[in-house]
Amino acid sequence: MDTQALAEQIARGERRALARAITLVESGRADHRAAATRLLEALETDRQAIRIGLSGTPGVGKSTFIEAFGSMLTGQGLKVAVLAVDPSSARSGGSILGDKTRMEKLSRDPNAFIRPSPAQSQLGGVARRTREVIRLCEAAGYDVVLIETVGVGQSETMVAEMADLFVLLLAPAGGDELQGVKRGIMEIADLILVNKADGELQAAANRTCADYAGALRLLRKRPQDPEGFPKALTVSAVTGAGLSGAWEEMQALTEWRRETDHWTARRQAQARHWFEEEVRQGLLARLTADPDARARMAELGAAVARGDTSPAMAAEEMLESLRG
Amino acid sequence: MDTQALAEQIARGERRALARAITLVESGRADHRAAATRLLEALETDRQAIRIGLSGTPGVGKSTFIEAFGSMLTGQGLKVAVLAVDPSSARSGGSILGDKTRMEKLSRDPNAFIRPSPAQSQLGGVARRTREVIRLCEAAGYDVVLIETVGVGQSETMVAEMADLFVLLLAPAGGDELQGVKRGIMEIADLILVNKADGELQAAANRTCADYAGALRLLRKRPQDPEGFPKALTVSAVTGAGLSGAWEEMQALTEWRRETDHWTARRQAQARHWFEEEVRQGLLARLTADPDARARMAELGAAVARGDTSPAMAAEEMLESLRG
């Protein structure tokens, strides 16, 4: 495969080339993987999209928000890519964003590109493919890459680690209590958006937003934040209220981080982390890729299960055989 | 070091030998590790304690429960070991059970052995050491090994994976709602104990217990459970009410699983899993143990951060150099 030519087509913004490239990086075949690695190496590197991680549990109106927010951005002449990371897609068989009709307008928009979560059994595999798809979209000239996830398990942390900004979308709370937002999530959020600030829920949304703003003030200030960040705002994906304000805040934060070099430092740390993770995954893959190693693992595992040897001793034997 | 002699001393129930062996398996030194592996191989294998995983968030009265429950067991002539797994001990510097005065009676009991959580930076390291300490306690003739953990992150799953039974300790809830118990935890619990079923909280404890019993009935029946399990019971660590009943249920469950071979199957699966995990950790350790590999990782990581190469390409180069 001529990966150089493909890289050039992507750089010219050819949609079909982008789709082909994504299929390539999502493939499990060894020759595809080799081609994907060459392709990633050949990509344009002087284009930087704003990578926005977006998390919200089902029911907060995530699709409606992305539809409205994404359409607003394309209306301003920006190119928007929407990627999904769904840790449960392997089990459920389905995937979020699989049904593009959830974002009817955006999916027909020539300046928008929507890609469902890759079907993968392991979160690590999803992470790698998503990171590579982000790079492809960036090289294809997308200005904003939205990476959405459901707030389950480790997926939020994972998405935050591949984004420049992390946005948490919430619904107005019923009572006067904070919703079951994990403390860890509060600490990685750059912006909290309380959705559904319209009609009957307006007052509840304002209260919820004030609660979160208060909670955010209790957290220690992070070096990568200018004064006043992280922020909590209300938005309405239905009426569009607050959406342009939210985008202005994201731009202001981006601007500040670019000027203070936090932007670059974060991207560098992420790239390094991604490299290290690839090495770790590659090492572990040897245990299953090589038939001899796989057979030896099975054999020693059976001996351990029978009690013929201890797990520690069997592991040492296995590691020794891998060394030889 | 004469690991054979040490194994024999442990088998005779010599406390000091057990303590020395634990220090050995908890050590990070390479020669200690080698000795620990030999020791584990030399241990008696025909003794099987009941390994009970116990989880409960701070405030449910875990220490008081262990003190009362453990003393009841030693009072019946049983030998009891209490181990702690604290995923946060590395960060906080302290460790649960570090302060033995929390279990004043049990810590002076000649038939009880209490060991705080090993200080470790990684949950994987804690897991390995704890598993090995369990084996040591078992070989030393302890009849019951209690492995306690705070219900944080992955630590509960980890403890469940090294235990024969998993017990979840809860406090009476204020309202009529289930407490913030993660669904995943409900699914691994064999027994739910609602503590503080005494005095003013008796009624609330009964209600909470009934709520959980109802919730447990909604879960799919697991093959490893006899009729009626998992169960929810009320106990009071302060008055001792329900403790012997809880122990009887644990024994009944153990008995049933032994007869139906689920007991053995679970232990075999755990041993196999432990072996595989050891192999994985051992492989990854090569990245940091060898100075050349470490230097190469740092070098390639810097190149990736500078944007000179892609993470995927650099990872391939690194894996190639490890292969050579």
C-alpha cells in the first residue's frame, strides 16, 4: 500500500482517504498494522486541532449537545470530527454513535465527520485506535476533534489523556446535592456544562451549576489553569443558549495554555505516554502472538492449576524461556 | 538462605519464621525475590485455610468487626490471620491496620496474626505480595485468612480474586435507598453483612438488610452458589449479635462449594491467573530493570515528545531492540 500517497490525500482533506485510513488503523491484521505505522509517520504534523474530550452519562443529552455544538462550529466555518469511545461496545455488540440518526443534521454536514467507537474487546485497543484516528483527523485538517465517552470505569481518564480539554456534561440535579460525580472526574474536568438549562429545568440547572462552581473552587488550583478555571456553565442543547459562551471559554483556555506552553507540554507528555503504552502492549502481545509461547503458557498454567508448581516458579520458568 | 528449613519452621507454626518469610516476599531485592520463589515452592500444600475477602468503606466499623469476629474464631480454637490491602497506602504513607491498637484484643491473641498492608506504589505489587503472604499463612496452619480492604477503585475486585469468599460489610442506611454500592461489588459478594445492628440503629439495619436481600434476589444466580446465596444478614460487632450466624453461613457455603468442586475450580483458576499476571509483570519489568533498555526508552520517548517520530514507530523500534 502506498502510504505516502494516502497521507497526501488525507492532507488534501479527501474524505474517502480518511475513511480508508481509519479502517487501516482499526484493523487487527499485521500487514495493516505495519502500513498504519508507516502512514502515521508520513502524516502532516503542523496541523493541530483542538482535541476536546466530552463525557456524560446517558440521559444528560450528549448526542443533542454534540449535534447543536458541532453544527454551531461548522456554521462558523470550522471542520469538526466526532469520535466515540465506548468501553462497553465489545460486550453489548452495539456502539455509541453507531446510530448516526442521533445526530441527523451533523451527520449530513460536509464539514463534519462522525466515527463510532471501534469494536474492541480491550480498552487498551480502543485507546490506541482512537489516538491514531485523532491524528488522522488532525492531519486531514479538522479544527476541532470531539472525543465523546460515557462516564464508565476508566474511559473518562483515558479520553482525558488524549484530549487537550476535558468537558463534563451534566444534567440538572433534582435535589440540592451533587450528583454521583466521581471526585477523580472533577479533578480532570476543565469545563463543566450543565445541560438542559431551558424551560422548567432552568432553575434547577442554575442551582446545579452554582453547586459545581462552588465545588470546583474547593479543589486545588492546577498549574495548567488560568484564573477562574475550571469553570461551570449552563447550556441548553435544545435552545442553543450558552453554547457560544462555552466555545469562547474553551478557546480562551486554549489560548492561555498555548501562550504559557502548557498546551505543548501536555501534548508531549501524552505522546510519550502513548509510546510507552505501545511498547508495553507490544511486549505483552508476544505471549499470545507466538504459538510456542502460547503453548508454553498453557502448559505451565495447567501445572500451576494442578498444584505441581507455584505461580511464582512457573512464571520464572516462562520468563526464562522467553529470554532464550 | 536455607528456604527449606524456613518452610519447615513455618509448617511447625513458628511465628518468627512466618514474619521473616513475609519480610522476604515483601522485599524488592532480587536475591530476596529468588529466595521467596524457592520458599513458596517448598511450602506445605496440603493445608487450606478459608480465605475470606472483606470490604467496607471507612465508618462501617470494619476494625471493630474484625476484632469481634476474629476473637470469636480464636475462641473456637481456630487460628486467624488478618491481612490488609490498601491501595492508597503508597500515597498516604500510612497503611490500614498499621495501627494495631485498632484491634487491641486480637493483636495480643496468640492464635491471631495481623499484618498491615505492604507499602507499594503499585496495586499489582500489593496483589502479588498479598497472595504470597496468604500462601505463607496457610502453610503456617492458619485456619482462616481474612483479607480486608477499603472499597476503593480496583482493590475489591483484586481481593475477591484472591479469596474463597467475599464479604461486604455495610452500615445501616439513613433513607430507604441502597447506599452507593457499586453494582460490580454486589455481583462479587457472597455475603453482605449490615453492621451496627444494635441500639438505635437496629431498625435501620434491619431495613437496610432487607433492601439488600431484595437487591441480591434480582441478580442472576451464579453456578457457584447454593440456594439462598448470596445472603444479606445483620450483625453487631459491638454486641456480637449475628457473628456466629454469619460464620455458620460462611462455613455452609464453603462446605457446599467443596462438595460441588467449585472451591477447587476457583482456586485453580486463581492460581492460573496469578501465574499469568506474574509473567506479564515480569515481562514489563524488563523495560526498567535493564539500564540499556531504560536508556533506549528515555531516548525514544524524548524523540516522540519532540515530534521527530510517531509513538507507533518509536514503539516498534523499541520492541525490535528488545527482541535483538
